[in-house]
Amino acid sequence: MARIEGITIKNFKALKDISLGKTEDHWDQQSLTQLVAVIGKNGTGKSTLFDVFGFLADCLKEGVENACELRGRGGFDRIHSFNGEDSIEFDILYRESKNSKFINYSVEIDQDEQNRPFVFTECLSEYKSTERSSTLPGDTPLDIESGSFQLRLPHAA
């Protein structure tokens, strides 16, 4: 059964820089369990954590610019943490089954010169084990940066 092993969120609403579970930058952490309880005071980002997944789904379905406006988000300036200098970033590590490779999806969203949100970088990578150094150059099938991309399809055996 597919499951999320960990997530990093930067500059999204109240979440300035958090990581939960095993992530690309935190291989030494334990993976998230099948059941995760999120507990905290009002205004600390519990609902924001869940909106991350809704926001990413909206980005895929509606585009980044529209996703920033949907569900009362109020545009890029309102969802960008503290209107900081850095981009909004999401990094999700998951795998299809306990014995399968780790898959890492990362996306960075910023604003262009006309203050429109756009995908600045997007990358999909595979790791053959829990060792970060195990990534091989051919293990990044999708890599987008500033609007240009490379797509690497597996070779037929």
C-alpha cells in the first residue's frame, strides 16, 4: 500500500519551515506512521498542514495561479509565509510498498515579474534505498526549472 514517508513544507501560510517524518533532507528520521495525530493550539498550522495536499491537488487540476485563489486562500501573497523572500516549497517522500524504491516529489512556487505565481522548479526522483547518496543520475525522470524541463523515460530492457 502506498504511503507518505515524510513531508517538508516551507513558506506556506503559517508553516515557515517544518519537516515531518523521513524526507530528502532528513534521512535519519523515522518515517511517518500509518496514523498521524496533529495536535496544537489554535493558529499553529494544523489546518494548513492538511491544506497543503488540497493546494497541491488544486495546482494539478486548476493550475498554480488559480490554486492560490481557490478555497478562500486569497492569492499568493496571503499563502506565502510572512510575505518572505523565499519561494513556497513542498517536498514529499513516499513509496508504493514497503519493499519498493522511495519516490521524492519536490516543487517550488514563486512569483514572476508581474507577481503571478508559477512553478519555479519541480522534480521527481527515485531512491533505491534509504541512503540519499543512492540516487543515480538517471533516477530523476522529471526535472523542471524556470519553465524548461528534462524528462527521462526508463529504457526498455
